[in-house]
Amino acid sequence: MYLTQYLLLCIVLLLGLGAVIAFTLFVVKPMQTRWAVNSARKIVAAGKASSDWHFRNVYRMLATAHDDLEAARLWQQLDRMK
């Protein structure tokens, strides 16, 4: 009886972990990329970032963005500003 309950608990925990990972990959990461693109546009337009931390954070997020041509173009512009 306890083994069945333990196995069900393990299955539920693994499904929960999978849901958290999927949410992070398919919701949080694209939102971070959009935020980084918007921030990079402002940095490029102004010619400088508000702080070094902000610049590095946006730079890193754009560098890790996948399948986004605008992010790649903005990353190259930030790389030249660096």
C-alpha cells in the first residue's frame, strides 16, 4: 500500500517538475527576450546604458536568444558599443 502511494507521489512530483521546466522555457524565456530587445532598442537609441549591470544583463540575454533576427541585430550593435 505504501509503495503505491510513494510511486504516485513520485509521478506527481515529476509531472510538476516537468510543468515548471516547460513554463520556464516557453513563457519566461520569451518574455525575457522581449524585455531585452526593448531595452536594447533604448540603449542603442540613447548611445549608452543607464548602468553597466543593465548593459551586461541585456547583452547576455540577447546573446542567448534563439531564432530572433532582431535580437541578433541588436546584439551586434551592442557588441560594437562595448
